[in-house]
Amino acid sequence: MASARSHDGPGPLRSAGRSIGHALRVPFTGTARGIRRATHAHGAGESGLGKLIELHAVNGAGDVMITVALASTVFFSVPTDQARGRVALYLAVTMAPFILLAPVIGPLLDRLPHGRRAAMAGSMLARAVLALTMSGAVATGDLELYPAALGVLVCSKAYGVVRSAVVPRLLPPKFSLVKANSRVTLAGLLATGAAAPVGAGLQTIGPQWPLYGACAIFVGGGILAFTLPPKVDSAKGESRAQLVPPHGGSEPRPSPAKPGNRTGKTGTKSGRERRPGLRSVGPSVLHGLQANAAHRALSGFLIFFLAFLLREHPLSGQSAAISLGIVGVAAGVGNALGTAVGSWLRARGPEIIVASVLGLALGVAVLAAVFFSTVMVAALAATAGLTQALSKLSLDAMIQRDVPEEVRTSAFARSETALQMAWVVGGAIGIALPLNGVLGMSVAAGLLALGASASVRGLLGAARRGSPHPRVA
């Protein structure tokens, strides 16, 4: 009997151990399975879009880790006047070279139609190395921090350009481009929101620790990039682009590629070949870009103007930290909501979306200038986040619809450069402007009014004419 009891005894212990182990694993494995079900829903798993969604989430998590490390050095650790100088220096040192380098990204990637997975993996691994490089200078804020930050910016934009060009190849059946873009973007936003507090926690250990975390995340992203479907690297179906039609039309039309010629150049009626420019991609894309430039300028302006304004003049009854938190949360919620709305939209023309959200943002900015208050500032931040998200999703859809695939990466790179320049201009205005709330909201409204005057009429006209590319909603 004693022998039987000794033989049976470990059974309950093993069972209890398995139960405890299962209970500890469930939160992680259950969460992972839930994420996988969400990212692979509605055919995204079969088409490969689900893997791209997961890769973009990794990208967002790594980028926010670097942002946390830089923000603590450039902005929060010094007085307001010194912070203004540091932020202006950061913009000048990183953005000026970026403006020169960014136009090279698209043509370079046009020549690598079979290397898109490698390009995304390379951008991840390069940022991993740069994060380690920055970890030695982030505590002191020395000038060597800025070249590394420029490298991170260029790699991040290169990844974004390739990712945008890849989405149409992974589109599930009955999926609009606006919906697919919003799924990808929403994953990045959620990952950013989850990684930001982790980065802040690592920051309490030491200023270099968020950069160590970013390095680990980007290494994982580099590996994940190679798990994308092989069709991402396939050039099948690409055509030689003729963005300026021979008869003066404004819509881009593909022409058959000559055997052995994959230069991605465009033909004209005189027989000369030329690279596409932003003014040759059709009225929808051009006016959509103008509207998005207004949104991006507003974003840059609000980030820097409100950051300095609320440090010196917090919202009524709140501390500076709480005031910044209110505005930041409002903008983040608006951005996430805009991205989610994009995923719910069915057959809606992107031109109409861009024109509508620009008008909405302008109306709220005017109200914020007239009735300046805590509520109106938070409302403008939320509206700016929502409208910028929807507008950018729609612009991406128009580029994916109207620009031939062989030169689409060039169009994305050039549009991203233009939008980055608009953001810098808005940020520079926000840094230089006197810290007066009513004046600031009036300038915000003026930026949007300028964009509306340049783009809305053309967008509505393009929407009435319709697109020769019916597969996009």
C-alpha cells in the first residue's frame, strides 16, 4: 500500500504544476492568438496582409522607443528657452539633410523590384545598429546624436515607402485600399500605444535603455520581414509608366514594357524619357497631396506650439504635465479613431474623404481661435489626429490607384518628402510664434484655410469626373 501511494503521489503534484503553468501561459498565448486572429481576419492571413500588419506593429513599437529616448534629451530635460533652441537645432540638423536624401529613396527602390523584403529588413536592422550608436550619446545630448537620428529618420521613411508600395500586392479579395491601409496603420498605432509606457519605464532605469529596447525590437522586425510572402518581391504585372499622356490628359496611363527594359522611366510624345514628377501623377494625387500638406503642417505646428505654450501657460486648473497629457491623449485618440473609421469605410471616394475632413478640421480650428479654452484645444488636437489619419489613408489609396506600380515607390517617396517638409515648416512656425493661445489657434486655422483654397475645388472636380481605376474604394 505504501508503495502504491508513493507511486500515485506525484500525480496530483504534476497535475497542479501543469495547471499553474497553463494559468501563467494563458494571458500571453491567449493574447498572441487573439492578435493573430485580428491581423489575419477577412482573408488577410491568406493574402499575406496579416504578416505586413504585424511587421508594421513592430516598426511602430521600435520607433516610439527611440522617440521616448530623444524626447527626454531634446525637450523635457531643459528649461523652455533652451528647449526651443535644442528643438530648432534638431529640426535643422536632421531635416535639412533628409530633404536632400529623401528624393533618392524612391528611384533607388524602383531599381529593386525584387528586393522589397530585403529593403524592409535592411531598414529595420540599420535602425537597430543606429539605436545602439545613439545609446552612448543620448544622456549628454552631444552633436553626434543628430547624425544617428537622421539615419533613423531616413530608414524609417524608406521602410514606409516600401510598405506603402507593397500593400496592393497583398490586398485580400473585396478589400479597398483605404481599408487595407487603415488596418496596417491601426496596428502601428496600437503597438505605439503599448510600447510607449514600456519605453517610459525603461527611461527610469537610464536614458539609454529605451534605445536598447528599440534595438531588440528592430532585430526581431528584420527577421519578420523575410517571412512576408515571396510575391512581395515579384515584379509580375509591372508596366512601364507613362505619367504624361500624349494627348494632354491628366490621368497617368501605363504603357507596355519593352523586353529587357525595366528602367521605370516614362515616355512622352516626343520620344524622350523622363522620371515622373509630383505634378504629373494626376489631379487627384496632386490635390490630395496639397490637402495632406496642410494637415501635416498643422500637426507640426500644434506639436511644438502647444508643447511650449502649455509648459509656460498650463490649461486652467491643471499642471503643465497634465495639460500636455490631455492634449497628447486627445490627439492619439483622434488618430486611432480616424484610422479605425478608415477600416469601416466601404465604397467611398478618397477625394471626397480628403475634402470633407479638411473642411472639418478648418471648422474646429476656427472655433478654437474664437472660443479658446481647454475643451477647444483638446477638441482641435483630437480633430487634427482624426482628420490627418483619414486624409493620409486616402492619399495613399489614390497613389496606389493612379500611379503605375513600377514608379509607385518614387511617388510615395516624393510625397513623403513633401509632407515631411510641410511638417517642418509648421513646426518652425510653432517654435517661433509668441506663446499666445488665440494667436496660435488663428495661425492653425490659417494653415488649413490655405490648404483648402489650394485643393478642395480640384478634389471635388476629380471626384465628379471619376477614376479610370475602378478597383479602389
